[in-house]
Amino acid sequence: MSPQNVLLSWEGEVKVTDFGIAKARDIMEDRSDGNRLNQLKGKYAYMSPEQARNLAVDARSDIFSLGAMLYEMIAGVNPFSAATPFETLRRVQAAEFPPLELLREDVPKDLAAVVQRALAKAPDDRFDNSGRCYEELLGYMYSSGTRFTANDLAEFLAGFRETDAGELKARDVLRDLEPLSDEPDRTPVEVPSATSEGRSESPSLGPPSLVGTTFLGERREVTALVMTFGERDWTFPQHLRARVKDTLARYGARLIDEEPLQMVSLFGLGETDGRETETAVRCALVLLRQLSVGKVSPSAGVHVGRVLLHASGEPARDTRLTSLVSEAQALARATEQRCAVSAAATREVRGMFFLEPLTDVSRAGLAPGSMLVGDLRAPDEAIGKFVGRKNQLRRVGEVLAAATRRRLRIVVVQGEQGVGKTRF
């Protein structure tokens, strides 16, 4: 595992690639054990000590590689990189690297301990598996009040996206293959130039900021649902109000504000599973069906944002919460008897519901990308079927096989967002 094998999508997804490519190449080329002997595969600076010595490896070797990547993400430099491949391999084999605290004095001890254990020389001293490593990292994030989601990553990556990429020329991507060099692979921490024509201003990347573990509280991404119940010339019946509260409670929402013709609730304050926005939209559709009787003219608005939670679990009544609720209110007021979702919420639910653009968003004071929610998609439409694509899969397999034989190929999988292209 190395940084080149970790891909980030514009939607904030993180994907690991190249599983077993080297092993598949050996099998296809029918290499004997003698021909493979003493042949080192992979990126030198991300190998484990046992891999660098050509010993047997297991999943704990990947834990070591992950530790090297975590170290580089925090410190900005690879822990083992040296001027020559020989020195790099020597450092890897000895698991010799400067303590993380020397490069980043502000790194929390709990985080440094996770990296230190992942980079242990002996496999038995590392985490038993990736699940254990994940639990330790998750524990650090909860204790430090740190929480990042796919939405945060998508917003960060948006600064690197070209506004007008233009046409991709073959000469820009096709190059004659050159013999492999003995120079170590480098993965510099850098970003595209902010002054490049056609690019938006890129976020600055220095050493990553770290949150101290002494902070009491948590910054968390939550989903706000605002329900409105018609005009001001009538009173919303108590029995319907009680019904709304009961439905909100059943869907796991917490009511944080209640007015005569409006209710504000948050999803994601308790235990989370990553589906809070979907749950909020489902709840809104149920309430709209329940209340579409008589004088009631219900509307719903859903928006996603980050708020500060106190140690007690209650949201801080600050500008973050006010901004989150205000956007959801504007969405609810922009339509009648429908559920409107913001662009941020759309990214979370577009695969589960039929959506249509919300008109006159600028006049309503809403951000572009706001949508109206229609019916729930059928399970096979929402999740997608991976059947009936044998020919496509066979073709992709042939191209990958050709690539392992050093015959350059470019593979383009076209389709709308969310249709399952990444499953190829």
C-alpha cells in the first residue's frame, strides 16, 4: 500500500486500488519461485521490514504501510525516505525513523501512539488487523472531538477541481514506457498552482492542524429538518403536533426548537451510522403524507452542516447552528407540500430518491444545487444490480491483463454519478 494506490473521488470517497496486481502478473507470466527470489516489489519507502527482507508477509505488512502513510500525512515527509534506494531499504528493514514528535511538536500523544504501533518492526507488536487500527483511530477522534466525513472531504477537494478542464489530448497522457529506475518513488505533499488558468483558488496545504485531546466537546456533521405547517392565520392542532413529535422520535430526531407553525429537529446527535440525511428525508416524506389534510399545508427543508456539541451531547447555540437552521428554513419556505434539500444534502441522498431541480433558488436566497425530493427509488434502482454486465467485465479484465504485460491501455468508464462505475 502506498499513496499512489489511494484514490479520492470528488464526492469524498476514499478507495484503495491495485489489489493483488503484482501477484496476478506473476501467475499470468508463470514465474517460478526461483525467478521471483530476491525480487522486491512495491514502493521502497512504504514496504514493511519483512517485505523488504523478502520474508513471508500477511495483513500486518499493510498495517506497517498504512503507518508510513499516516506518518507522512501528519509530518509532511516519509519516515524512511533517503537519498538512495539502498539507504531507504536499510531504514525500512531496521524500522528506523525519527519520532513523530520531533517533526510535529503539537501532535497529540494518542495519535502518535497509533502511528508508533503501526510502524513497529515486529509484526506481533503491530495491530492484529485493520479493524483494531480503525478502532484506535476512532477512539482518538472521539476523545479529541474531531470528526470528518465524506462531505468535508468533497468540499476540500472542490478547491482543486478545474472549472474548465478542456479536451484531454492523447499526447498529454501517452508516453513511451521507460525501464524502471532504481530511484525511490517520491510522493511530495503538494497541490496544483492556484494561479493556473481555469482553476479555482486551491486550499493551502501546510502541516495538518491537529486537535488537542483536552478539548471538551465535539464538532459533528448533523442534518437539520425544518417542518412548517402553513400560514399564520390558523392554529396547528395539538393532536397533529403530538403526531409529528412521535414520528420525529421514532426516526431518531431530536427536537431543538418549536414554534406555533414550525418545528426544528436534528438528526445525528446520538449514535450515527452515516445515513442521517437519508433518514431525515424519509421522515420528512412520512410527515408530509401524514399532514396533507385539511388546512395543513406542510413543507420540509433539509440541510447538512457541522455544529459544535458540548460534552453533554447538546448542540451549542452558536452561529454554526443558526446558519444550519436558517438554510433549512429557507428551503422549507421555498416550496409547498414538498421536501426541499440543499446541495450538501443532495450528495447524501441522490441515489435513494428521485430528485428534481428547485426553481428560482436565487430569488429564494438559496445556494445553487438545491433540489426537490420525489418518490423513493426502488431497491434495485437505488443500490443497482451488478448483473448483465459480463461482457463489460470481461473486457475490463482483458485490458487489465494487457496492462500487467506492459502494454499500455487507457480505460474510460462513462456514466452518470452514482450508477456504480467504481465497482469496475
